[in-house]
Amino acid sequence: MQLGYARVSKADDQDTAAQVSALKAAGCTRVYEEKASGGRWDRPQLHRMLDQLREGDVIVVWKLDRLSRSLKDLLHILETIDAAAANFRSLTEAIDTSGPAGRNSSAPWCASGPAPG
């Protein structure tokens, strides 16, 4: 299952509509939406999505900074996705860990080591 995550900062004039549209067009069956700073770890929708992650799922974001603005948190999230035997995809940066080349390209991000081959 493809799970989308859309986030905007707390500013009143921002909304997730463009992100949600792109995520649905990319095949996401469920999109978690959040209004919160990307530098904060206390984001309920992000944690709900990660808690429901299953083997073979793909987390999809419109842009990498929508997932996190903190490198430390981003690495932790990617490790969580990897530990669940799930994958990650960013539409804007053309990052996709679902294939062999994608799994190997994500290895430098994750402290869990290289992907099985």
C-alpha cells in the first residue's frame, strides 16, 4: 500500500491541497495530513502513519523536506521505514527505495547498513 504524508507549516495561509493531489495522482490510497513544523518531532499524523506501516508499504512524500527539516529526524524516520521492511519515495527528488538500485542508494542515509542483496 502507498501511504502519503503531506505537511505544511502552521501558517494560516498554507494548505496541503497541492501535495495531497500529487500524492493521490501517484497512487497513494491514504494520505496523512499535518500542519506542523518539519523541525519538530511531535507530529501525531507522522507517528500514526509510521505506527501503521507494514512490510511492503511505501511512504510517499511530495518533497523530502515535507517529511522532516531535521537531518537527524529524517535519518530516524528512514531507519524506521527500513526496519518495517517498507520503502520510501519522494516525488520531487525522484528518490525511490523500492527497487534494488533504490535500496542501495538509500544505504548511506540509513545506519542499518547496506541492503540485502
